[in-house]
Amino acid sequence: MNRHHYALILAGGRGTRFWPRSRLRSAKQVLNVVGDRSLIQATVDRLAPVVAPERIWILTNDHLRDTIVRQLPKVPKRQILAEPMQRNTAPAIGLAARILQSIDPAAIMGVFPSDHVVSSPGPYRATLRAAFRGAAEGRLMVVGIPPRWPETGYGYIEFPRRGAATGSVAPVLQFHEKPKLAKARRYVAAGNYFWNSGMFFWRAGVLLDELRRYLPKTATVLAALPAFGGRRFHTALEDAFPLCDNISIDYAVLEKSDKVSGIPAADFGWNDVGSWNAVYELLARDRWGNVIAPDSVCMDARDNFVDARGKTVALLGVKGLIVVDTPDALLVAARGHAQQVGDIVKALEKRQRHELL
């Protein structure tokens, strides 16, 4: 391991598309929706051979910090920080870069979502090591995932048609927003468009230079913070962080900078686990396509996902359903509407049903 390599895990999201299991105090990233470990535990596990836990930093919120501290005993408690408020990824990453550069001027940081799944850790870690090498040379590195279907819910990274060998460092020609289906099909057919994984690598100092260039207000606010670890740091952060721009690192820096390169990665079984339907696709199914406890009863039922722990469920004559049962709420949805589960949370917020959030 390189002692100047650090990992920042972003863990402040609410995971509203995983309601009713995902709540403010038990959001998606701290749930074991796939396997026996929570998603954030699995993230730290697969990073461990590349970045030791003592060099992992986590940004989350006040609702989840205590749970994450309990789930990750090997990560130093002081490195699990709660943002005073959500201001998107540019201020969050800028804050971490500011802290890391202050304690290690040679720090190189990788940025990772807390709630993704990787089924082939070997190729994954090879990609990470290549990205860290690119970042050491002063580049802003992004990781592209080879598209397995014409997905309309992801952004795409365009690499050159030639010279974009899998696993090598290549220039990024352009970032593309979530496309319509016809355009997504063209991207997949072209072969040089990759899904944007949301994983980034750079020297902390280089990222701070780019923030000063492209997001000067936020850079100024973060630069004025007192030294991390001092008594005044957290109080000053409470006052300063809300003053930062509310903008993603993609829009703020990556789409503007001339320092961006990327890794067109090999397929390492990446999945962003964006909905209950994604969980269905990841788990073993019976011969009728159902994901359901073995002691349940299925009659003329196909392609259903059921999460009802400690309860026997009987399905009769239904197809393509999501059923998620918790002590105080029950979700029944068509699998094709899984991306819209977050709209239920918005409706509950309008009705001020805070006990269900």
C-alpha cells in the first residue's frame, strides 16, 4: 500500500428508493440489502487491500454517523464526519481534500460511493491502482464502466475511439447526461462510451487548485476553516459549510477542467443498486423467477421480489411485483415502477408523516 493514498466514502444520501426499509436513521448504505454485510461495510472491505482502514475517511450526516461508527470499528472515529447540511458533492469532496492536504501535503484521494456492489473485486482493485497512478501524475481521474445494456439512468463518459484500451489511462473527450433510449443504444454500439461510476481520483492539492479556479466561493470558504482536530474546527464548519455552493463535482469541476482523464475499466460486476429492482437482479431466483424466502408459498407467481423478514408470504397469480414489509409500513409496487418509490417518500413528507421517514 502507498501511505499517501486515502479513500473518501460519501455516505450522506437517504436512499429514498429503498423505502420502507431505508429511513433517515437507517438509510440504504447501512442496510444489508445484498449479503450479510451492509453496503458501506462491503465498500470498506473491498477497499482494504488498496487503502488501509486507518486512511479511510467518511462523510455522512448526523442521522447516520453513530450507526456507521458502530459498523466500521476499524475506521478511526474522528474520520467519520457529519456534514452540517447537504451541499452536494463538490463542497463535500473539497472539505475532505482540505483536511487531507493539511495532514499530508502529498495526499492522493480516491472518492467512492458508499452503496454500490462489486462482484469481481480483483479487476476492481486493479482499476483502482491504475487510477491512483494516473492521479499521482496530476490528473483528475474518473472510472468508466463498460455498459452492459443501453441504460438511460446513468451519465456516460466518452473516450477516444482509438487508444482507449481497457484498464489504461485515456483522455476524456466529453461527459454526457442521462440519454434517451435511442441515444443510449448508439452509445453502447459505438464502444467508446462508458457509464460514469461516480469514482474519482486526484491529488488533494490538484483538486483544491481546480476548485479555486472553477468554484472560488466554496474554495474560499473551505480555505478559511481552522486546522482539523482543533477545538474550533467543528464549530467553524457548522457556520461555514452552508455558505458553500450546492453543486456536484461533475458540474463544478470535471466538465470544465483540462486535467481530466479516465480509466475505461474492465467489467468488474459493478452495480449501483439504485432500486429494489436492482436488488432483484442481483439475488438468486427460483425457477419461476421469484426472489422470496424458501418457506413461502408461490402458486402461479412469477418474477416477484419479496422482502418480508420473519413472515411467511403466499403469492397467488401475481407477476412482476416488489413487496417489502416492515413493522410500520408495507410497499407493494410493480417492478417496472421501482425507480419511482422515492416519490412515495416525497408524498409522505408533504403529509408530514415524519414517523415513516
